[in-house]
Amino acid sequence: MPMIDALWPENALAPEAEARLVKELTDILIEAEGYDPASPIAQRVTVFHLHRPAAIYIGGERTNTIRYRIIPSVPEGQYTDESRRSLVRSVTEAVARAENRPFDDVAPRVWVFPTEIPDGSWGTRGAIWMLPDIHALLAGESERGAGIERLARRRREKARITLEAALDAASAGITNKQ
């Protein structure tokens, strides 16, 4: 059940290019989660909110430079480090195609913030949905266990990062006392 919040100004793109970009970004997010973009279920539950900023400021000065801010949100456990990197690259490439400009011309104006919502905090249809339930809906009931493993993998990764930071802090404290 991915959700995309996207911000870019009105008339940043021709209407046809914008429509293609919205569809392409939707498919990119579904694929980044590991699902088939051709799945009618995945398409039906992926929501895209396009926000139109009234103005964009850089350094406190109003600018006419077009900027894109894309915030794909998914339940915790759906991303890996590699899928986040690939997602940012794919989104930026899609914007470059929509503008019909080279990647390097567009990349400095595209900001992508892949966001994971903590498990137990994804609410829709009047209920909280846990990652295994979402995975079963999108990949099939037989794949519920894969949703459990994705969440466990992500939590192990977070625990490893926290443990490494604690060990670094502890060893820095020991070094400073010597």
C-alpha cells in the first residue's frame, strides 16, 4: 500500500508529460517494494498525492527554478539500502525523461526522500495494517512469511546500526579517558 507525496509547481511539465511521470513514478515505487507494477491490486492501493507549492524559495529568495520533491512512503521493511538507492536514481531518471533533459541537468533539482512508516503505524480502511498483512494482500497469502522476514531483516539492520554506534561511542569514551 505505498503512498507518494510529490511536490512540483503547476505547469512545470506539459499535461501529457506530467501524466506519464505520475504513472511512471507509481510503477517505480511499486517495483521498489518488490511487487509487480502490472498487478491490478498493487495499482489500486498505490496512492499518489500531487501537491502544488505556491512558491519556491532558495536561500530566502523566490525562484522560478522548477524543483521536484518526491516522498514515497512504504511500511517498515519494504526498502533495502539497494532499493532506496535504485529508487532515488529511477525517480530522477523519470523526471529527466518527463522534462526531456539530460539526467545531470535535472538531478540537482530533484529531491527524493524514501520513507518507511514504522510497523504498526500504517492505518487505512479503518484499521492498522502490519507488513505481513500488506505483503499477503499484494503478493498473495502464501507470501505472508516473506513479509515477516522483510520486517525482521529491517529490524536486524536497525539493531546492527544502533549497536555499532553504541560501540563507537563507548570506544571513543575509553580513548578520551586515556
